[in-house]
Amino acid sequence: MVRAHSHYIPTRYPNGLPDSIPARVYTRRSAEEALHLADLALQSVQVKLGKE
């Protein structure tokens, strides 16, 4: 499982992955998992706001 914090620094800063680059580290699967996490977060906020 991909953790949300694993996308913050490495994907934004050139030295976030000292031994590599994002293109070599992040796969299609990790991108899909990140999108899934974002969708879950959005759904959670929508429920809290009463917009299911």
C-alpha cells in the first residue's frame, strides 16, 4: 500500500529522491493507488459536508 506522505516531498523537490528520479520510482500502480487514496479523501470530506 502506498502511503500518502510518500508522494509529497519526493515528487516536488529535485533532491527528494537522492538516489533516483520520480520517473524511475513511481509506477502506474503507485499512481493508481495515489488516485484511489485521493478519491477516498474526497469521499470522506463529502460525507462530512453532507454531500454524499
